Amino acid sequence: QAAIWAQAPPSSTWASCSLRGVTCPSGQAGQPLAFVAAARRATMMMMPPLPCGSPEEGEQPFARHVEPGCPYRADDVMAPEQAVSTGTTIMAVEFDGGVVLCADSRTSTGDYVANRASRKISKVHDRIFVCRSGSAADTQALTGFVINYLGQHSIEIGKPPAVNTCANLFQIMAYNNKDNLMAGLIVAGWDEKKGGQVYSIPLGGTRLRIPCVAGGSGSMYITGLIDSMYREGMTKAECLQFVRKCVAHAMALDGSSGGLIRTVVVTKDGIEEDTIQGDKLPYGP
């Protein structure tokens, strides 16, 4: 193409040529090279103009169509922001007489740590707690609704509610709004009917009773560790040691998990809360 344009005369007296109205310089009608150059020029002149907002030739294409005079900066148009990534590590285990809940304390907003000492284990009723993962806003809103409904239910029946009832309320709301929520929950507690119980409610609203479960972005790093260490019939002390070690490993491997380790033990006798500081973890990198 460069050779063709280099040999084409820059200006001349034009005469008609018989090929569909394409003109070539007079005196050079029999020269194929000049005819090709003239045809290319005619084709360029007949091309429609670029649409509004389209980049010029050689420029980087826009990520989306932009009207002229668009107020957005070029970096917003060319590289639109992605969804904010969140992460956490939560865990719960049943033992004879109650349950143990455990969680880290890091609330992340992408690469930024928004809160290094947050509480991801929320109290729903006297003997029922929930571990929250996913969007903090979504899980806090769900927990608030369930606290309200569960409190009314407890007043109606005149006694503490069952853990299964609480998990069912979380499941109904999570499932009915699964397209709009990002919430992974673990409901655990103790009641008179079934004792200690752990229910997993992952994204989508499924409800499963599992004796040992982990959730959040850090859980994928410790699946093998949980399988190798967990066994049925562990005592309260063994469960505490187990969940602390697993969550500490997840905090060391997952960039979205970190801070403190918070544990809650729920039994017939009451609630026991504990915290392990970040420099006293059972495992660290």
C-alpha cells in the first residue's frame, strides 16, 4: 500500500475512466499502478464518517460507546471499575453439649482493609448466633430482620425459639432474594429439643445441617486441614483448638482474612466469648 501511494501523483488533471466512475490522472489511464491508487482514493472518499464517540484509527477502542462531550474521565471509560471483592473466614463445629463458632475480624474492600477488628459473629437470640460472610451490608440487614421476627416468635410461643427456626428464617430470606444478595451464613446455637446444632446457608439459600462447616473466601485454603483434623466426639477444648488452628491457617493464606480470631461457645449453661490477638495466633506465616 505504501508503494502504491508513493507512486500515485499528488495532483493532476483528472479524466474519466470506464470502471464505475473511478478517475485516474490523464495520460496515465493505461498504467495499472496509477489506476489502483486512484481507486483507493475514491474508496476512501466514499467511506462513511466514524460514528459519534468512536476512537480514531490507531487509537485504543473504547470499553463502551461514548457520546461526544461525555463528562467521564478517559480512565473510567477505557477501564471501568470492577465489582468490589470481599472475603472472610468463618467456621462452626458441634460438640456434645453445644457448639463452637469462630471467625476472623478483617473486613476488606478490594485490596483495602476497611475494618481490622470487625465482629462477624452476631447474636440473634439468647442461645443462637450467626457467622456472616459475603457483603457486610446484606448480612447485617438479614440479621436485623431475623432478630425482629425471631423475637416476635419467641414472645408468641412463650419460650426460647429453636435453632432450626432461626436457620429457616435466614434461609427463606436468602433464597427469596438470592438474585440480589451476596450472603453466606452459618447459623449455630443450642436449644432444648436438639441441643447444639450447626446449619450452613451458602449463596443461593440452601439450608444444610452439618456438624462441622467453614465458609468465606478463606475456607478453600483449609478444606484439607479440616478433613484431616476433624473427628466426631471432640470435647469443647478440642473444638476450640481445632477451629482456632484452622482459621489461623486461613488467615495466613487468604489475603482477605486476617486481624483477630473471635470464638463463641454456646451451651446450655450460657455463652463464652474469647479473642486471640493477631500476634498470638496458633499459626502464622
